[in-house]
Amino acid sequence: MRSPDANALYSALRDLKNHLIALTKALGMDSRDAVDRWVAAVDAKLLPRLLPDSPVLVAICGGGSAGKSTLFNTLAGARLSPAGGKAGINRRTLVGVPESRAADSEILSELFRPLGPEPRLLQAPVELVEPGPPLYVINDTVPSNLVLMDTPDVDTGAGGEYTNRDAARKALEASDVLIYIFTNSTYHNRDNTDFIARMLTGIGRRPCFLVYRVDPTFSDDEVIDHADTVARNLYGGDAGRHVLGVYRADEDNAVAAGERFMEMRPVRRPDAPLADALAAIDPRETRLAILDSILADALAEAGRIVERAGQSKIALQLYSDALQTGQSHCVQDALSHFPLDRAVKRFAEIWLETDPWPVKAMRKTGSVLEIPFNTLTTAVRWTRKRLAGKPEKKTSTDAMVRVEADLLGALNRLYAMATAEEIAIPLVESDPAARRMIRAARQLAGGTDPLSFRIALKSEGGGAVSLSMAAHPAVRSRRQDLRDGDWSFIASSILSHREQILSLSADVESELKALAARYRSRMNLWDEMRQAVSAFLNILPATAAVTYVLSTGDPAGAAGIKVKLSGLFGLQDLYALVAIPATSGMKRADQKQLETLLAPIARTWLDSKLEVVRELFEREISGGIIRAADEALRAADERIEGIKQALNQCRQAGRS
């Protein structure tokens, strides 16, 4: 690898890191742990290696009583770290800094940053037996091209709880080269080697030396065979490229007692003595090789995180769409018994008000002739209702009670939907919006990690599909806010607007007038003559007798008016509660004409009221969740675009 543009790469990596953190935070991703590991790896493995003239960081690692501290003392040429037969003596990382590097505080500070608190100078070896931040010593035996670290053991503890592993992990992740020392009892210990393998190969691949503390009776072939087992456990089939040397350190009681330094002998023909091999390491060449490997892995892992974020974004959009679709159903339910006749009667009034003066005059004459007929028909209708046990016509108070009941029922359903851990809604495949949601759900369910979104589609037959999915984590806090709110206050606030819902707005009034004008403009001569005769007899024609339809006929034999809804999310039509009687003796042509008239009136009223109810529901219940989803989606789009730019900059800087 050619030398990268260090400044450009550093800046691009910093931007990439910030965008990834913000992206996963915005989406509430479950992979935050993966991002945290990625960030830690970039901080520990990439950024320090961009420093010019930085020494190689070499860490001695292994299990308890493997001989780590003895090996450190041997390479440092001084008894700096406590050693003995008891496992887990040392609880801290000890850093050996060459005397020639001690004054280079900027580079050392950057090298030490991944270790946590900056190491302080060791005063006495006994300090290492207590947990705490790393310590360092200045030593003129350590080669000037490297910094040597003695790390705590990785396996002291019980029940999966390791006392020193976190401290060891920080040191090993920051290292360029590892010296792994093991014994006959630990060389096949997969827990130990799996942990060391993650340190060596988690992001990028770093080389290591293997030191086998072994019984003197073991042959070199046996040592090599056991070392090969360790190497395969660490690197897999690619071990030959990354193991820099294999050494044996024969068991010696004097060494174990700390009375003598450890003697290490290479067992492979080409390997130089360990001290010479360490001194021969070229910092620049080693850093570039490691940097190339780590950068490739880091960028690939960043790409995978972005891919998962893209899937999470699709899931968030689907959840928001599902919630709004469910809300639309609740809004529709809230209008189940609304007095639509208010709009229809108002249209009749507008129609009559806009009659030409001759028609108005005839209608007054017709009213006088109609009085006896009205008296008679009213008496007959009342008698029939009493004999048949039919209830009397509902009053406006009854209508208000029904309105409140419908509102509360719809509110409860929407509240339960918005606060539930899982949402379930019906979809109709013929609806374009529903088809988009179904495609998104199938894409997520068929992805590489479908369980993380918990999405299911179930065919109900007849083109109907049931969608169920878990609530998205990006809106978790807003859903909790809703759960923590005062439900009685929310309900009271909604009900306080019932008169606004029942009344005819200025927009509806204007639309009804425009509708009447459009119908009048279409009337031909025959229609006008027919209206004049009907006005004289006070028998309203089909184009104006809308109140007649609401007070006569048998609803069981009626055909409902299908009203197309254009502005309501996820719904295309609604059957209004205005029925055209089939048993009232009306001619089929008149019924058809009346249906043509009533549909726009119903649509005008419903569009207005649906919007009023939707705004109330969103303000009090669902709006915070929907806005949180929209904000997260916008933030995710911005961050993903920033990540793409940072990735390109990283690749370009890395190839410089």
C-alpha cells in the first residue's frame, strides 16, 4: 500500500464516524453495539496509525500464569512487573516506553488514547496488583522502534465473568503486533484463542509472535505442531502469512520464581531470536500493511451498517404508513353516525334560495295546496310507527350522544394502536398505497435479518392482506410520552370539539353553493319546466328533494352511495350513511339522478369532517409519533448521504 494522505484520511474517517453514530441514533438501531465497536476500532486501530514516525505498539498477552510478566521483564531487561505462580496478579496494563521516545508526548498521547485514561508513571511494581488506569515505565532496553505492553490475563474469573478482560481488550485492540504466550494446558483452550483471534482479526488483520512455555522434554516438532493448532485457531487457513515467529520457553523453576529471566528459542529454521525480530520491525512498513487491512475491513463494515440502516429506514417508513392507515380507519369509524343530513338539508336550502322568482312564487302557492295532504300523511306515518312499535325520530341530543360514543371508541382504538408494541392493520391490494406497503413488508421479511423487524403478512382472501409489525425503535420515546400522558385530558380535549365537527364549515358552505350552481348550469329546458310544475305542486324534483330521501323509504332495501375519498391516507372510498330508498315508489331514473346529486354532497361534507377529525387525532394522539418518524427519516437520509461522501473520501485518501 502506498502512503495514504494522512490528513485527508483522518478527516474523512472522523466524518464517517460522526455520521454513523448520528444515523444509528436517529433510527434507534439495535446495531448500536456494532457501531460502538466500529468506532472503538477506528479510534484504536486506524487514527493512531496515521501519525508520522509513530512507533509499533507490541502487546504481550495470554492466560493466567502463562508467563506474560516474566516475558515483559525479560524483554525490558529489568524486573518491572510482578511475576509469580499465582494467576491474575497484575490487574493493570504496564507500558514500556523507550527512553528515546519519552519526550515525544504528542505521539505517546495519541497512542495511549485508546487505553482510556492516559497512563501515569509507575512508582512501584506493587501498584500493578490493584485495578486502575494503565501505568508506564521508561526503559532504555526496549527498542526505539516500538512500545512494549504487559497486559492483564484474559481468563481469570469464573462463570463467564472475566476480571481483567476489558482492560486487556483495550490494550490489545490498540496494538500493532501481539506476542501470545501459552502453555500446554491452554494451547487448545478455544475460549482464550477465540478472544485473541477477535483482537487480531476483528477489523483488519494484525501479525503476532507465538511463545510456547513448555516442558523441556517436548521436541521441537511437538512444539511446532501445538503452535500450528494455536495459529489455525487464531487466523484459520491464512495463519502462515501472519505468524511472524514461533518460540519455545522451557519450564524453569528459577524463572517461575522470578530469579532468572526467560530464555526463548526459535523452533522454526528461518525465525530470528525474539528480541532481534522485534528490533527489526519496520514501523512504517508495518503500520501501512496493518492500515491497509484495517481500512478495508472498516469501510466494508461501515457499508454493512449503512445497509442495515437502509433496511431500518424502510421499516420505519412502513410503520409510519401503517399507523397512518390505522388512524384513517379510526377516523372513518369516528364518523359512523354523524348527521350527514345537515349537509344535505343545507344543500336543499341553497337550492331553494337560488330558485328563479317564478319558481319561488309557484312553490308558495303549492305550500297552501299541500297543507291538508301533509297533515294527513303525517298522521298516517305516526300511527304506523306506533302500531309497529318503531321508535320516534332521534333528536339532536341523541345524535350528539352517538357522536361522542363514536369519537371515544375511535380514540381508544387509535390510542391502543399507537402505544402497542405491535401494530396490525388490514390492507387491500387494489389500493396503490397498500400495494407499496405490501412490497416494503415483503422486502423486509425476505431480507437477511427479517426477525429484527418482526414483520408478517397474511393473506385473508379476496385481495385482502393483514400486515403486522413491531413498533419501530426510532419512535419509542414518543410512544412512551403518549403512554405517560393523561388519557382523560386527551379524551376531554377531543370531545370539546364535537360542535366543530358537527357544524358546517365555511369551506363546506362554499362548496355546496358551488355544487348547486354547477347543477343549475347543467339544467336543460325540460328540467326547468319540470321543476316549475313540481314547485307549483310542492313536490320537489329528484334534483332537489334531498330531505325526502332522508325521511322516507326502507333503508334495508336501499343502495348506499359510494363516496370516493382522495385526501385520506390509505382509504379510497367510504359508504356514506345516506341511502336511496328502493321501496319509495321512485322511478329508477329519479333514483339514479338523486344518487348523482347526493354523492358530491356527501363527499364535500365527509372530506371536511374527515380532515377535522384527522387533525384532532394527530394533535392529541398520533401526531408526535408521525412527526418523530418523519424527522428520523429526514435525518437518516442526510446522514446516509454524508456517509457515502465520507466513504469515497476515505477510499481516495487511502489510495494516495
